[in-house]
Amino acid sequence: MPKALLTDLYELTMAYSYFKRGLNTPAVFDLYVRPPVPYRRFLVFAGLESALSYLENLRFSEEELAYLESLGLFDRHFLDYLRNFRFSGEVWAVPEGEIVYPGEPLLTVEAPRIEAQIVETYLLNTVNFETLIASKAARVLLAAGEEASVVDFSPRRDHGEDAAMKVARSAYLAGFDGTSNVEAGKKYGIPVVGTMAHSYVMSFPDELSAFRAFAEDHPRPILLIDTYDTMAGLEHAIQVARELEAKGRRLLGVRIDSGDLPELTQRVRARLDEAGLSYVQIFISGDLDEYKIRDFKAAGGVAWGYGVGTRLGTSYDLPALGGVYKLVQDAEGPRIKKSPGKRTLPGRKQVWRRPEGDLVALRHEVHPGRPLLARAMERGHRLLPPPDLAALRRATRERIFALPEEQRVIDRPEAPRYPVFLSTELEKLQEHAAS
Amino acid sequence: MPKALLTDLYELTMAYSYFKRGLNTPAVFDLYVRPPVPYRRFLVFAGLESALSYLENLRFSEEELAYLESLGLFDRHFLDYLRNFRFSGEVWAVPEGEIVYPGEPLLTVEAPRIEAQIVETYLLNTVNFETLIASKAARVLLAAGEEASVVDFSPRRDHGEDAAMKVARSAYLAGFDGTSNVEAGKKYGIPVVGTMAHSYVMSFPDELSAFRAFAEDHPRPILLIDTYDTMAGLEHAIQVARELEAKGRRLLGVRIDSGDLPELTQRVRARLDEAGLSYVQIFISGDLDEYKIRDFKAAGGVAWGYGVGTRLGTSYDLPALGGVYKLVQDAEGPRIKKSPGKRTLPGRKQVWRRPEGDLVALRHEVHPGRPLLARAMERGHRLLPPPDLAALRRATRERIFALPEEQRVIDRPEAPRYPVFLSTELEKLQEHAAS
């Protein structure tokens, strides 16, 4: 569980001030990604499970309270309040795996002001990051295509341990086929995959001995053929494939991690086919992302599998999402912030998905289309059990591959953005709400 | 503690193969950052504490072993081996906070091959990330200057919980003054800082009431003055400063988070000075990094404090370091990998810091200068207790501000890189070592 103190200090200093002044009437905060978001034509929402689990379990331990006391910023009454803290609010949210767009509320917290304030930092941390990665993973999938097998190889470059776990889950949620992260396999039931490193090949007297040993010790071997010379390595792999056939087994594939991948994979594919090994798959890796996979395919590269690491796990071309958490309603009524470029949308809201584009409306309005936000938590208790991640993945993957062509393009930033409209009522309220 | 299964599956499949074949003689692996590294003229090494703590405490639980068994990849003997697994090797490393360069070994693991292999993923994960952030933080400090106060405001955009903790620690290690992350304050003894959000100001009938309330409830108030109109907000802050003076207290500062910061801060500074409040400091925030701080100062901006978030915590212009972990010696003697552009340096090594540039040599060589690598762990036990983080910070900060001018420049990628030489012996070995 995340620590209660994994929060910005100002959440607690503000909460303390609200506490002392009895400013604890219900407040409504929206979490959304501030537009525009560069390099992304759509986002895949993720992080709701982390958010709900956090809200249900948030407690301040005695050790944490002692530390807070030591800061000299808070009085005993407030520390007692924290000692008994439970999140008692309501949450509306988009389901994980839904396609969403900047400017749309993704998660709405309605709770006594102090509670709603204290949870801000963690909610932003987890939704920003998980949505960032699920959205990046979707782009990698679109570049690789529906027939390809795409797996997460990122743990060594992810930003710490929790990042490695969330990258594996978010990528799988979007539709990846597996991860190299064993703990993520255990925790989330994601298929785990792995081949061998160059150091394995170097640990044997020669490449052929290494391949034979690995094929003997692994039921579904993929051999890394580029430690010394890729085409010579391929011949060793072919020899091992034939030895496996003699035992009624099959070589699953060969992996190439360096060199001119479009050219090498074509030569490797041709040689494998010529050798009667058309079932042996080609797996590539090495700083891959959606752009490199697109270029690889455009240059005639042939691969069945892609291992995607650094650039997925850090969302390399866009390493952060500008998700924010803003007060939109309180006892005074709907509220807005009017700073230029940072204008907020007042009131409790709903998002309607319609063929002509999304409509952000006030929650009580009814429009044609499909409402995206649903109540996910009431009085501090989640309303539904955690979803089946594998089923969620299938649905998300289908949704991504069913996106219209203009949203599936990987670059072309000049193309029209998906339209997000405001309802007339919301526009009127935005003009008149108190700032 | 990090989980034992937070590792790439291939570490375990390779380890299994070594286990079955009795390939468990000592092997030596170097961890280093592959050159060139874009946008960085130097790196600040961090992550050693995480690495040593991991190596000392790595254990496989029964639950983890049961999961591994369920994969159908490993036999009972290997699972029994893992049940009793303890890292028993030796580690040489650069001290945390040392200035280092791409291509230099930062950490060397010498252990039975299986142990050295299994720890690869976690060591890379933590050293890559912590060094990435400490190096980014150093650049932010250089841009802000020695007199400025610079703090970490990144938790809401960091890549998960562990990232938020490691960003706070790595930035503080480099010389930051504090963090907004309360848990990092508790765990590492880092000073915690925080002001207020716009939603706090909006939670009161008017800005002046909000400022008065906050100043009453907080011993060292910094007031956020840009919720409505920055210059009008400043007048409210001045009024509160005068009210505090009447009570023998002082307003610590004002924060500005939006607008034309160079112009606004000049006007705010002039107005504060005119009002006799030259002790009230100006604190700025809002997507800051080394480039923006440099441009802000070049445009005449005046600030005492900088809150740096997203772009520090994600190392936005360079979201990953290409740290790798390579076999350099085993029972066969020194080893190299000869792939083009990925050539490794064979053998056990030492790095000598000299005025004319660093020298990478074999460990037994003696050269003038200061050796950077020291033995940090022997037979699986660390040789020194964890360092005093505050003392380490002071030393690192001094080292960064004492760097020669050509390394302190933030961009100018065309300027000469710091030279890293190889000793004659190492060069000869590289020619002759077995690949």
C-alpha cells in the first residue's frame, strides 16, 4: 500500500488550516489532463484501480503521526483527526481502458474538503503515470499491428520499482501480450516472457553450445543470434532447430537486438523459410517504440514479435502528462479558476461519447450517446470489485484497433484533433460561476 | 524492500540453465552508462544505497517460489537453490554523489555467475534512475545558482511511488534544499516544504481572507499570489505582511506559478522593496527546469526560490540513461563483447581521476590521481554503514558548483566532452581478450 505521507506537504498544511477553521463542507474536485497534449491523438485511461485501493485503505500510522508532530506545524487536534482519518467520499470515474481526451474529467472526487484535498497528490501521481503508459502502449500496438506480439521489456530503465509494476500492468491493459517483469506476472497474472542475454551466449565455449544448452533447458526457446555475427548465429539456430525437430520439439524463435534490423530480418526470414523453418518466428528488440516499429516495417522489416523497453517504460517522447486536480464546486456552488490557459470547467459533470465528438455536460443533463463517467465509490467504499484484467485487456485492445484512421496515425500533429464540445448549459455556467 | 521477483524473467531462465550445468564459477560484471549521453556533460552517481540494501536483503519467499513453480520452467532443485539464495559476492563502486562520465565502470559485481546474473535487472533499474535524477538535479542547481533555494515539487508527476521517493532523495543528494514529499522527509530526513494551492485561495470568500488565514495557521507562510491577478494578489500579501509585522512575525515569501515570470518577478520585487519588505522572498514554480531557469534569469527575472517538479522528476529532456551491465571476466579470463558501438572493456577495472581527464585502467595498475572505485561489499556484506545523507549532500553540492566552466554549461552540445582515456594495458587487453 502507498504510504499516507506520500503527499505534498501543502496538502496537509491546507488541510490543517481547513480543519482549524471548520472549513470541511463537501467539495468537488475534477481530475483531468490539461489540453493540449503533444504527440498524442488520444489517451487510454488507467490508474483507477490504484486510486480506489488507495482511497479505501488510506490510514495514518502512529509513526507517521509522530513524524508530522515533529515538524511543529500541526496541533494535537489535527493529529487526532488524522489518526482517525478515513476517506468517506464519493468517486465518479471513467472505466480503465476507456479512450479519453484532454480536457475531459476522468475522475471526480466529492468529499469533505479536507479529505478531498489530502488525496490530491497520490491520485495525480498514479493516474498521470498509468494513463501516460497505457496511452504510449496503445501507440506501440497500433504501429506493430494486430497480428504482432508485443511485450514489455522495460524494468531496467523504468523509474524505480513501482514504475516497473505499473508499466507492465498499464501496457498489458492496453493490449500488450506479456512482460519480462516476473513480479508483475505474479501480481497481475500477466504472461511472463524472456529469452537470453548476450552474456549467456558468452558463458559457453561457443555459440552453438550455448544455443543447445538453452534449448534443452527451456521449453519454448527463443535464441538471441546477434552476439557475434547475426547470419552465422542464425545458422547455429537452424542447426538447433533441426536437432529439436528430431526430438519432436520446435524452436519458437530467434531474437535480433542490434544491426540493420529491416535488412537482417528479411535475410533471416528468407533463410529460415528456405531451411523449411517457416514456423520459427523473428523477435526484435533494441530501443523500439512506435516510431521505430513504423520505420522498420516501412523499410520492409519482418518480425512477429517486438520487445519494447526504455521508450515504453519512460514514455520517452512524452515523459509526463499534465494531469491536474481542480476544485469545481463547493458549498458556494460551482467554482472556476480563470487564469489564462488554465480555465477550469465548473460543476459536477458527465462526458457523453457521440459519433460527432465528445460532449462535456453538467451531470444532470441527458444527451444522446454513451456516458463515460460512472459512480465508482460511495461513502468511501468501492461499488464494484476489481475488474478481470485479462478481460479488460481484450476490450481495450479491440477499442484501440477499432479507432478511426485519423486517430490511429502516430504522428501528423497537424491533422484535426478529436472534437470535445461543451454543452450549452456548461458554457453558460462557465461564464457565470464564481471564481 | 524490493521484491525478489522484480526482475526480468530471462535472469531466472539463464540462472536456471547455469544451475543445471554447474556453470557457477565467479564472474565479473560492470555496470556503466554507454556513451554518448545526449544533453549531459557529466553525471552524478546515485543508487548505491538502494543497490547495497537490495543485495544484502534479497530473499525468495515461499509465495514467490510457488509462483515460479507454477510457470513450469524450473525444477525442484533450482527452486530449492532459490529458497536458500543469499548474495555472497563482492561489490566495487563509486561513492554516491561522485561526478562520473559515460563509459566508466560505476559498480562492479564479482560473484558466482548465477548470483551476479539474478541481480542485474534491479541494479540497472535503481542505478539508472537515481543517477538520471541526481544528474538532472545538478543541472537545475547550476542554472539556479549557489545562492538560490531549489526544492523538489515533483510527486504528482513522478512515475509512481518509488520514483517520488527516489527523486526526492537523488535531488537532495545533488544539493537541493528540500522536497514537498512528506514521506521522503520522514524516511531520509530531507527538509519538507510547501505553500498553498489555488484551491485554498478559492476556498475563502476572498483572497485577503485566505492569506490572513494561512499566515495565522502556518509559522513560515509563503503566499500564492496568482490565483486571480498577480499584482492585486501582491497587495493583499503586503497587507498581510504588515499585519504580521505588527505581531512581531514575518511573511517568508510570495509564490508565482503562472504568467510572464521575468516581468512579474521584477515588478513584484520592486513593489516589495518600495513597501519596505525587502526580506519577503520571491518563489517561482510552473514547469521549471534548467533551461527555463536560465532563460528566466537571462530575461531579468528575480527569484530566491524555485519549485521544480515535472521536468526534474521525469528528467524530461532525457527520460532514461543507457546504463548496462556487462560480463567483463569469468573463469576463462577477461571477456569482451565486440558488437559495433557496443564494445565492452574487459577485466576488473579502476577509474583514476586526473587533471587531464579520467583514466580507465585495470584494477592492479597504479596511476597518479584519485581512484574512484572502492570495495563496498564483501561476501555479501556491506563494508560501511549508510552515509549521512546531509553530509553527502553538502559534499556533492560543493563538487557540482566547483566543476570547471566547460562542464557547467547547460547546453552547447558542440563543446568538447570531458576526456575519458583507457590505459595502455587495458587497450592491449581489449585487443586480445576473448569475446
